[in-house]
Amino acid sequence: MTVLKWKRRKEARPSELLDAAVGVFAEKGFASARLEDIAARAGVSKGTVYLYYDSKEAILRALIKAIPVARIEGFEKLAEADAGPADQTLRSVLQLFGAMIRDPVMIQFPRLVIGESGNFPWIAETYRQEVISRGVEMLSGIIAKGIAQGQFRDVDAKRAAFAAIAPILFVAIWRTTFERFDDTQLDAQAFIDQHIATFLRGLAREEEK
């Protein structure tokens, strides 16, 4: 029984280290965070961290793949499987993006990327390639489908995809950077719902508005 318990603990440890790293990076930033801090937060030794990750960079890359990339992959599967009208698919996916960016863990990534990319350009490059580019490509495909179906106006699908996602990213930036200086708290859900409704209305052909 003791061996089996130890094995379960060992298998769970990489995810526990990543959970700890999220908190450390959010509090200290990437530059100031130390492997010792992550180990202490996870309740393990620094040597244990090295069994799985050889650097802070390796941990952050693993974090990006384990959290935002995993979410994007789920959205891609949903979009591919949805055979309904493009406007309904787009609404569903944007709502998922909104829920993702309101998550207490996910909301830390845009701030981390923006705050650390000046000194660590690879962070922005990795996040753009793994998360933003895939998200924009997926949204572009849905919008192009809507244009082909005659639901949406003939617009540049990629530029429209950026326009769809930008206000949602704004929520993360506002809540992690500016909200503490504001007298009224941003209602993120209401803001995102209004954005989606306005965006879809802007895409709709004139006769459908």
C-alpha cells in the first residue's frame, strides 16, 4: 500500500509543481521567481523540482502548454465538431474565451507575458505561437465559414478575429493592472456579453441586423 501511495504522489507531482509555479510567477514575476520558491510553495525540495524541470523557462513553457494551450485545443475541437450556423459557433467559442480569461489562473498569463516580454522575448513569442495565433486562426475559420454561408458581411476574417478577441484580453489586463485603482469593479461577464452581442451584430449582413 505504501508503494502504491508513493507512486500516485510521484505521478501527481509535475502538476503540483505547475500549480505552485502559477502562484509564484503571479506574485513575484518571472524574473524574480526562483526554483526554491516554487519548491517551497509545492511543499517539496528544490532537488525534486529538478527531477521534472531543469529551469524556470522549462516550467513556464510547460505551464503554457498545460493551461492555455489545453483550453485552446478544447475550443478547436468544439469548433470543428459544431455543424450549426457560424454565428452560433462563434458566440459559443467567444463565451468560452470569456470564461477562460475570467479564470483566476488564466487571467495571470496576459499580465505575465506583457510584463516580462521586454526582458524575456521568448515568453511573448511562445504565447503568440501557442495560444494567440491558434485562437485567431480558429476564429478566422469560423468567420470565413459565416461569410461563405451568407450570414456575415464580406470582411477580412483575420482582422475580424483580432477584433473579436481584443476586448476579451482587455478584461485580463484591466482586472490584473488597473482595477485596484478604480472605484467601481468591472463586471467582466456583462462586458464580455455586450461585446459578443455588438460584435456579432457588426458582422451580420444588413438584412439580418
